[in-house]
Amino acid sequence: MRIGIVNDQASAVDVLKKVIVDAGHEVAWIAHNGEKAVEKCCADVPDLVLMDLIMPVLDGAGATQAIMQKCPCPVLIVTASIEGNSTKVFEAMGAGALDVATTPRQDNGSIEGGSDLLAKISVIGKLHGNKKERAVHKPAPKVRMVPPLLAIGSSTGGPSALATLLGALPEDFPAAIAIAQHVDGNFSENLAQWLDSQTGLKVELARSGMVMQAGKAVIAPGDRHMRMGPGGIVELSRGPGENLYVPSVDVLFESLCCAGFPSNSAAVLLTGMGADGARGMCDLRNSGWMTVAQDKESSVVWGMPGAAVKMGAAREICSIEDMAGLLVRHFKKRFRS
């Protein structure tokens, strides 16, 4: 891969260069502030940009937003402190960054954190054209008293879109909510807490054995696949297995056909790069579920929802601003009928 490095610290740039080159990748260019990064990226679009957050002239969140508007390409946030810069991380991911990693450090000649960074680079490098065969799920018996479910999949730009959607849903929303957002495992608890602060609904990090409840949202941990078992019981498993993404939206969606949720349930695909979730959404539409894709105009990257639209998996296409109203009307209508 040809990788651009954006960091104002010379020592960090040296470590990143070594990690990249030793792994067989090529350094496309180096920029020491966000403004220069936008200029260099638009002049020479790389396969990936490693974007620092705290920089002079233009920070990483602003640079990510400008790159997505002018010359879109994959952006991985690489920062010295993820938790210490959580607000900036959310801004950057809302602008289109794919993921976040800790900046590797050199200590007594050895590099700490290099393997974690390379693992994320490898996943992003395989982002397009992943054609794994779908898993076969055995039918499970339907269980009574299971609330309808709103299942949501998101990736690039997802945190901001999720905050917009969840923040517009009423506190008495009649469905349970399950979210699979592509995010680093060390950061998923922070994401759940942040989303909880953006909405009147309760948002928690999913745990194995949890029972889905109306008006409550659970978000899959960043290092686990989330499935729904019979009776709306959360099941978490290690990834990636046959799926590139962890958590995988397809894994979640494909488990729902056999979990016994009412037929008035709904599945949503929000902004995101790649095609994760489109295949599973197609199965859900064929099972009678309401399926909704975010429109191109309001998406940071119209990859995942666009793939669903192209497959005919989405019954409805709408902006993120109109989506809550559409879902509220759907569930009210189905409850009255």
C-alpha cells in the first residue's frame, strides 16, 4: 500500500516510516500539519492516510473532513492518546475516518504498538472486494414476548450519524436497538458512553447473555461479533473468522432471520466504506423486514448503504435527518395494525 503520513512530531514520523517500510508498504508522502496533508493528498491520493489529531494550522479532524470533501481516500487516525483525545476522535470519525490506533513508540530499540497498527492497515487494505461466502445458520425456534428490533450497521462517519439518529428517537421508542459500528475494541466503551449522552434512550456496550429490551440500545464491542440468539439474547464471539470486519454488520443481520424477532422489525445501513451489511440486509428484506439505507447526499461515504441499494436490499432510502421520523412512523403504524 502507498501510505501518507501526517504528524507534526519528527520522532513519531520516523517510527511510523519504519513500521510501514519494514512491513513492505511504501511511504507516499509526509505532511507536518493538516493543511499540507490536504494539499499533498489531493495532488497524490494514496491508498491510506495515517492522520494525527493534534497539529498546528489544521488539526486531524479538520484535515479528514477536507480530504473527504476534496479527494476522498481511507483515513486512519493515529494518535498518542485515544482516550485523552476522545472528542477529537469522534469529530474525525464523524468526518469520515475509518478507525483509530495508538501511535507506535520506540523504546530501547524496539517498537511498541507497531503490530496493532499494521493489523488495522491490513484490514483497511482488504476493505474492497471482500467476497467471502456467507455462513449457514440453522433455523431456531421462535420465542414469545420478544420486542421488535431496530438493527443498525455503520462504519465511516458512523458515530456522528448514530448520534443524529438516536438523538431524534423518542424515549418511548417501542423497539430494541442493536448497533454494529466498526470501531477499535479499546474505544467501543467510550463510544457507547458518548452515544448515551447524545440521546434520551439508554445506550450500553453489549454483553453476552443480555436480553434485548424496547427503548434500549446496545452496541457491539469493537473486538467481538454480535449475534442475536432465540428470544433476543445477545451472543458475542471472537472475530474475524470469515468476516473482514469486527464487529461485522453481516454477522449481526444474518443472525436476525432466525432469532424470532417480530416481522415489523427494521434494519438500517448508515454511512460506511465497503459493503458490510448489504448481503445480510437483503436476507432481512426477503424475510419481510423494513430495510432502510442512508442516502448518498447525507453519507460521508456511500459504500455500505450504496451497496445495499444496488442489491435491491433497501425498501427505503432517506437522509440521516429524516430517518428517525421514518422509523417512528413505521413502528407506530405496525403497532396499530
